[in-house]
Amino acid sequence: MSITIADLRKWKAERKRFTMLTAYDYTTARWLDRAQIPVLLVGDSLGMTMLGYPDTLSVTMDDMVHHAKTVVRGAPNALIVGDMPFMAYHASLEDTVRNAGRFLQEAGVHAVKMEGGGRVIEYTRALTGMGIPVMGHLGLTPQFLNQFGGWKVQGRSDEAAERILADAQALEIAGAFSIVLEGIPSPLGKRVTEALAIPTIGIGAGPHTDAQVLVIQDVLGLTPDHVAKFVKAYAQLGPEIERAVRRFDEEVRSGAFPDPAHEYASKPTA
Ligand code: KIV
């Protein structure tokens, strides 16, 4: 049976920790679903991992729906969350409702995620009131990169920490079913987690959050450039891919591939 937001609420009450991973394509989603990863996020981080942009700001709703459809087809058991990209929920409530609706109707995801507090709290109330579950996202929210002046840990001052805590509580009251906490000091991750009845999902927020999320390319060792301090790679698939395709290239150039085991005879062998 597939995972629902009710499961996440139950796990929080039972203090059962869980994982979320990003997924952007059918094949990866199938493997993650086989591994019983309960929550998959079609993150706007696909701007970097799939589309080669330097940040998430150029990602469009069309990009997100396109990738989300493939993840939905690949992962029938996971709770799938679609990340609302920059400008999909910034101009008006009407835009927000239309774009969140696209995610559920066109792509078939189960919930949407929006970054920040402020107006997003009001939008969260509106969407949940229409049956669209919302995951919040606070702290080092990548869509605020220019506002923050770079990838900087958030919530270090008392005032900033209080604001994040207050936003988290307001999102919970507005109906959010969980909140991603990104790039904040561990003690603040703990404080927010203890203050909420909904699960917190940390990424660079320390060990005390109810769940942890990472970008799948980082987990698999596929990120060619710098990775953040909070990233742990559980495999090194990048070098493995390079080795495999170099061997293929060598074997084709030497004539070793295709060999008899990989070719068709004119008549089937008896
Ligand atoms: O887009 C994304 O991948 C995210 C996660 C890092 C939480 O928002």
C-alpha cells in the first residue's frame, strides 16, 4: 500500500525516523521505490541536477510537471511531493492554486512543497483547504539565494532563529503536513522539531529532525563538483559510470564488442 501523509503524522507521534530522497526520472524512481524510500521529492534542485543551471531560479512549472510525471510512473508506493518552482506561487493565490493543481492533476503527485513563511502561510491554508497537502520549507531556502547573498546557513542569530520557529508553527497551524528544515544550526533543528506535532525533514539541520532528506545525485556520488558539508555519499557511481563507458568505448574501437554472445545468428541455434 502506498504511503500517505497520515503515515508521516503517525511516525512523528511514534518517534519513528524516516527518509525522503529527491527523484527526477522514471528509472531512479523505480530503484528508490524498490528500496522502500517512503517519500520522494521531485525537487526544483532538478534545475542543477537534470538541467545544468547554476541554481533553481530558472526552473519552470512545465519542467517540474514533466519530471514529476516520470517519477509518479516509477514509484507507485511512495508519497510523491512536487516542489513548486520560483515564481509558481509568488505573484498571487490564483497562480498558486493553478500551479499546485497542475501538479496533482497533470503529474499525479500527492502533495506540493513551497519555500518560506510570510505569504506562503496564507497559501498553505488555502491549498490544504482545497485538499492539496503542503510541505513547508524553511531555513536556507534556495529560491531566496539572492536575498541571502549566497548559500549561507540561516537562523544563527537569536532573532533569525525565533523567526524560523514562528514560521514553522504558523505553517503547522495553517495545515502543512511536514516541514523541510535546510541549512540551520542543529540546536535550532532540535527546537523546531520538538515544538511541532508534524514531522520535520532535515537537510543540513542536524540529527534531531524527524526525517532526513538528501539529493539523490549526492547520495550516489554523481555530483561532479563541490558538495555541501551536510552531504554524505553512500556510493561513488560517478567514477563507476566513467569506468564502464570507457570500457565500452575501448571494446568498440578494438572490435571486442559485439562478441558472439551479443549478436544475432541468421537462424536460431537449436
Ligand atoms: O529541491 C530540492 O531538492 C529540495 C531539497 C533539498 C529539500 O528542496
